[in-house]
Amino acid sequence: MQRQESRECLWRTARNSLRLLDFLLIMTVLQPVEPVPSFAPSSHVRVIEMGRFFSNLKTLKIAGVGAPTSTQLQETGQTIYIEAKNHKDLGELILIQKANILQHQNQTLPHPGMSAVATTTISEGATDSPLNPIPTDFQMYEIQAVSVANAGASSADIELSIGDGSNYVPIASASVSAGAEAAIDLAKLHGRGYIDSTLFLVASASKEVTFSVAYSTISVK
């Protein structure tokens, strides 16, 4: 008799425990979820304010396709007055100009592994024909040497000049014998012989000749 009462007592305890667990589970599911608190700026959050220089160039990249031109960089900087209230603009100007220089140039030294010899064939009677390499964008080359080869049966008179596409300054002239190749004296090309997209080498020739230009890369696109 006592054993049967003990069993019934155990069953009642088990049923009550299951009911309690069911109740807790239901309350947990039905419990409303507290909304996630929205982010609010505090004194510990640093808000970065953008100056006008970044704003004027924000759709452009530091280099390559979509990079600002020299004119754009210059004109944007010309909008900044030297005043204390414009310190953000001046800081952005310095940062972008330095990044632009470091991206394109190698501390005014030639870029290692980017030197080459470019050739150009000038047709008979051509006048002021551009010679390779022809720089574009931020490219700048230093001319190291120039030679001209005449594969024809008669001598060819040539003239090498430097210019901007409209006006030219003669550098050297020579007469190259048939079947010969001659080095061009670049003594009149003062300084380091830089060329860029607005100042480049051109040549004229009485006969078809081939020019070879050895150059180093000073500034890349």
C-alpha cells in the first residue's frame, strides 16, 4: 500500500515539473523582445569633418584612370585662402599633393626597371613628326640618347626638335649616309632632357629614316 502511494506521489511530482517547464517555455517565447537601442553620438565618438579640398575631388582617384589632372589639383588649391579657419582645407591640400607625388614620382629619380628604347619611322619628306615615347597624363621621361638609321640608297637630311605641338625649337640636325646610323648630339637639350605630354620630341627628314630614343621614366601615370 505504501509502495503504491509512493509511486502516485512520484507521478504527481513529475507531472507538476513538466507543467512548470511548459509554462516557463511558453513565457519565454511570448516575452516581448526589447528593441535594440539606437546609436547616439557621445563625447567618445570622433566625428571627422571634411574640408573643401576633399569635397572638390571626392569623385576622383589618386592615380590612374579617373585621377585629377595637374590643372585640377592646381585650381582646387587656388580656392583656399590662407586663414586659420581653413586649416582643414590646407591639411587636405598637403595630404593629397604629397600622395599624388609619391604615387607618380620616385623622389625625382628614374623608376628602376622602367627605362627603354623606343623607335619611330619617319616617312620621306615628313615635317615635325612626333617621336616615341609620347608621354600622356602624368608621365615624364628623361631622354638619354637619340640615334637615327638610314636604310635607304641615298643620304638623308634630318632635324630633331622639341616642341608643344604648335611651336618647336631645333635641337640638332645631321646628314646620315645611305645604310648608316648616326648618334644625335643633344648638347642643345639643356638640363636633364625632360619631356612630358605638352613638350615632346619631333623630327623632320628628307628620306625615310628610323629614330631610336633611349629614355628613363621619371613620372608614371
